[in-house]
Amino acid sequence: MYEVSVEETFAAGHALRGYRGKCEKVHGHNYRVLGVIQGERLDSNGLLVDFVELKRILHAIVERLDHVFLNDLPPFDQLNPTAENMARFFYEQLSQGVAGLAPENPVRVAEVKIWETDTATATYRLP
């Protein structure tokens, strides 16, 4: 199994609903998100996927979240904008983006990891 990954960073604000503590107040983070793609075969050029295309897809997702108040943006207007929920959101969005990326060489998102701080991460992957 081959894996490749790309990273992006963005800044956003949020407030955790139903949380008791300082994170219930409006605050922000400089997030880092890592998307890991996997597949069993390489294409005729020896690539799993083109990094340029993968970066473009992840950047488009990040661009929608950069410098916004997450609680105002769907799905986080209904879903608590925790790091765990954000990891799943990125996983689902990235999965849609890579679905038709290499029809002759199917790939899937292995996992998404998001750093809320330098020392705190959340990861989403399917079993």
C-alpha cells in the first residue's frame, strides 16, 4: 500500500457549545491539517496521485475556513466545531475531492489529522 500526504494551515475562530471551561468563549487557533491518501498501485509515471492536484483540493477546502468564525459556517453552525468534528469534516470533503482524481488508479483518504495547537491533535479515519 502506498501513501502520500499534504498539509495546509489556516487560522479560524470558534466557541465550543455546551463546554464548561475557557473554550466555551470565543477564541481562535492556527490550525494545521494533514491529509493522507492511500492506494495499491502507482500510475504509469510512478505516482500514486499528483501532489499538485492533491494540494489544490486540500487548499480549496482550507480556503473556505481560513479567517472565519467556524460557528457561523455550515456544518459548524449546527455541529460543534471541535477538532474531532473538524477532522471528520476534512476527511469527508477530501474524500469527495479525490474520488475522481485517478479513475484508472483508485485512491482513498486514509486519514486526516488536524492540529489545534502545536501539541494537541485530532485524527479521523475509517476502520
